Amino acid sequence: MATALNPFVFIGCVELRQALDRHALDERELMDRLEDVPAGSIFYHTHGYFLRHRPLTTAYGNDFARWAAVEVRDQALAERLAVVDPFEFRDLENLREELVTIVHDHLRGLTTVPRAEPGGVFHFQQSHIVTVELGPRATTLAEFRDGLAGVDASAIYFHMVEARARLGRPSGDFVEWMRTSLGLAALAQRIERIDTFMTSLERVRARVLSLVDQALEAHAA
């Protein structure tokens, strides 16, 4: 297999949270705040959910669905919000529009506005990502495989979520490196098709490793 001229650098990340002066106690307030919070807050409560829940799969998929289910006890709205896949949207403004529309349509069918339990206010936040280089650089697929197996899960998030959703690299860093530096277009395509929604970062890691192992075995045969 080829040796890359441009080594792959695994980047881990730490999330620095920033509380915003925006809150919601009922579903109408949630809709109003969704319309005007910074786009970074939409990202934090949807895509960023996967970093905060990285060891395991959750039932909600984003903070808005969790709030509706746990604090408001509105399972109908929670279910509608939970199925919103943030990776299907072209940008954060389209995602914002979908979330607002869901809450708006839900409220139209109600006679009273569902309200959170005491102490269950939704607090809008956003985050800033601090990055750090992890482990040795990879110049071959085998080295990439070894690095991926042991790297902190935050690197999976950075290269497959942050890169795609906020840094303007829609294929993700793993895919781009394999395609352009190693010339492994077929493997890159299979990794690009991995669904990162409603799963854990560890499951994503396992799926990438499985595809890489298959490619290495095929080459060795």
C-alpha cells in the first residue's frame, strides 16, 4: 500500500462551554430562543451532544429532545425532535429552521403550552473547541489503524463531526486523507457512508476499524 506524503495527524479536543443569557421554561419560549440564539448554540445542543455522550448511545440525540422528554414530559415533541439528524442539513441555519418548525407545528395542535417542571429551565449554551495533537503521525494505512485504535474518542468527534459540521470539510478528515494521500477511494467511500447519528463515538471507531482491517486483509491476501 502507498505511503502518504502528508501524514495524518490525530487531533483530540476539549469543549469549553459558554453559558448564554437565553433560557426557556416552556415550549413557546424554546421556539422563540431557537430563532435567535447564535448558530454555535444550535451546534452545541445537536452535534455537540455526541461529544458529551461519547461513551454510549442515548435515546434522545440532542439536548432539545432530552429536555422535552425529561423536564417537560412531552413525549410527542421529544420523539419528533429526537429523529432530527443534524448531519442531513446543509448548514446550521437549515437545521435551526427545522427545529423551529417542529416546535411551531407541535404547539399549533395544543390548547396549552407545555411547561417544564420547577428547576427544569432549558439553559442555552455554546462551546469553543480547544485542540491538541495526539500520538504519532500516520503515513500508512496500517499506522493509521494503530493510531485510531488507541486514540482518545474526542479525536473521532473532531475528525468525523466537528470537521464535517463546523469546519467546512464535508467528507470528514479520515475520508479526505485516505482519498487524497493514500489513493484509497473505495475505502474512503465506505467510511464516508458511516452513519454517525444516534450512535456512540466508540461504535463509530469500531466501524472505521472494521473497514480498515478489511482493506488491510484484502491487500495482504
